[in-house]
Amino acid sequence: MLSAFERMVAFRYLRARREEGLISVIAFFSLIGIALGVATLIVVLAVMNGVRDELIKSIIGLEGHVTVYAANGKGIDKYEDLSKDLAAMAGVKSAMPKIDGQIMATYKGQATGAMVAAYRYGDLMQKELLVKRMVEGDLSALERGEGVVIGKRMAEKMGVRLGDNITLISPEGRATVAGLVPRVKAYKVVGLFSIGMFAYDSGLILLPFQDAQIYFKLRDNGNDAASLIEVLGNDPNQSAQIARQIAGRLGEGYRVYDWKTSNNQIFQAVLVQRNVMFLILTLIILVASFNIISSLIMLVREKGRDVAILRTMGASRGSILRIFFTCGASVGVIGTFAGVLLGLLIAFNTEDIQLWLESLMGHRLFADELYFLSHLPSKVDGREVLTVVLMALGLSFLATIYPAMRAAKLDPAEALRYE
């Protein structure tokens, strides 16, 4: 505990006077450096958490927790019975057959690659992410087989409007006397959605289930199959366990993947970026802590005579140690908590700040083609904030130990002789 005398002397040393102005300037910039380092670290961690959560919501919202494929790659027969069996398993909320395939979409000379997805209408309505993100049209048009629903980004890129017809071209064509002819069919656009994830908004097309079966030749000559079955569990974090249970139950005729395995590259990239940014920004706080060391060493040299006088008046080595430790620690504590306040203020308002900067600069700051998302999400984790605070305080306290011990070890006679 600090006595009133030690607190008075410590804070008196922190206040700048004319001949000691440089010391206070260095201490001030050390405080600013720690505050900016802490704030930046909190903001970066919050944004990384937000990006990861948005990716998980988008991926799980459209692809389910576990995906089951036929090992022969030709589709799953008797998908109705298999879906019911999987839905009855423990920990499984629902199982739905799905048709998917890669195609090329064209409209008035504009062409783009896309992924087709088709669900039965009742299953499709369980995709709350799609239901809530419809911006034009109605998903019920798919039940009536009136056309297709595409992403808003795809529509903007190709110049497609509601009611226009787009042409879908599949590379898996049919054999004719003239050779292999791609399958080509025109569909009316009856709806637009905006998920908020660029990969889906610019490259996903929803077809009626039976139309997709016919288009991909999964419903002909008495055949009735689905490309895969999506399984939705009660807890996305338990997807690996559910996948193992399903694989053990179905045997070798099927391939089973959970969403973490299917999208491993994306989440590994986010994790690597997060760890690298954490390391780099920690170095900023470390550099600011070294500034505390330099300012305290200068203060000790400047106050050598004062320390000698205090010692001759009866101040103990411990008292001198606490005085200079308080000087340095105060800078670290004030800088850390100022950084926490600034970081939380920015982290809770990232999207508003992004919109303001974009309006000020006149262009987008983050290209969603590169960053997957069309906005900048943020999620503050209290445990991470506490970790940053403890790390910053720890570095600041460590930085003050050596100068404070050096001040405490000053010999009063030597200090008075050479000062």
C-alpha cells in the first residue's frame, strides 16, 4: 500500500515543469502508445470474432451442420426414407434432401459461374436465413415452379431484373450424333435474396426441387434421387460427433462431412490472420512499454539529488521503489483503461464508422469479393478484453521494475557528491 507521502511525491514527479518537460512528454507519448495499442487490439479481435460468427451463420444457415453424399457420386436413391431415418437420430433436428450442381448463367451476353441449390419447399422454409433475406419476390414461387431465385449481387453484375429470363448452361451435356451438347434452359427470375456473404449473393441460384432433378438428370427413366442430404443438429458445435454417428450408421456407401471440415480453409485463414494481428499489435504495446522504461530512467537521473535528500530524511529504499513504480505504473494503468474505452467505443460502432468513412472517401473500404462479407461485423468477447487488459498492465508493470529498483539502490552520499 502507498502512503499519502509516496502518492504525493509520485504524482508531483509526473507533473511537468520547465526543466523536466521532456520527461513528461515521453511519458505522455508512452500513455498514448499503450492506449492506441490496447484499443487497436480490442477492435481487431472484435472484428475477427464478428467475421467468424458471420461466416458460421451464413454457412450453417445455407449448408447445414452435416452433409451426406453417396460414395458413388451418382446421387442418393430413396432419399425420403434416409432423411426420415437421419432426422430420428439423437441430436438431429432435421434432415433434408438437396440438389446441387455447378452451371454457367448467361443474360444478354453476360456470363458467370454459379452453384445451383434446390430444396423441397417445406425444407426451404426452414432456411430462416434465406426467408428473412429476400429483398424482392417470394420464395413461394419456387413451390409453384414459376422460375428461379438468385442473389442480388449476381443480378446487379449481370443486369438482371425481376421477371427477366436467364439461361443456365450445364457442362454435363447429353450425347448426340454431333457430339456432347451442353444442357441449356431458360428460367424466369422470380426473386432476389441478399445473404450478406459475397460468395452466396453473387454465385447461388435456387431452383424448384423437381426442376433441378430433371435438369441434372436425377429424375428420369424411373430414377428419383437427390445429390445429398443436409442434416441440421441441435448444436452446431456438436457437428463432428453427429457426423461420426451418421457415418457409423450408414457404412461405407456414403461420405459424411461436418461444416467445419467442409469449410476448414476459410476458418483456418481467419484464425491465422487473427493470431498474426494479435502478435503484431502486442508488439505495439511492448514498444510503448519500453518508452516507459526510458522516461523513468531519465526521471531517476533527473531526481537523483531529490532521492538522496529523501533518503537522508528517513525515506526507506522500499518507499523510493514504490514512488518510482507508481510513476511508471500510473502511465500504464491510465493508458490501458483509456485504450479499453476507446476500443470498446469503436468495436460497438464499427459499421457506422465504416459507412461514415466510405461516405467521406467516396469509395468502399473493404471489397466483399476479397473479404467474403459485404459489411464489417464486430463481436466483443469479455474474456479477450480482460486478457488484453492484463497483458498491457503486466507489460507496463514489468517496464517500471528496473528503473524503480535503480532509484531505490541510489547511494545518498554518491548522489549528492555528483549531482
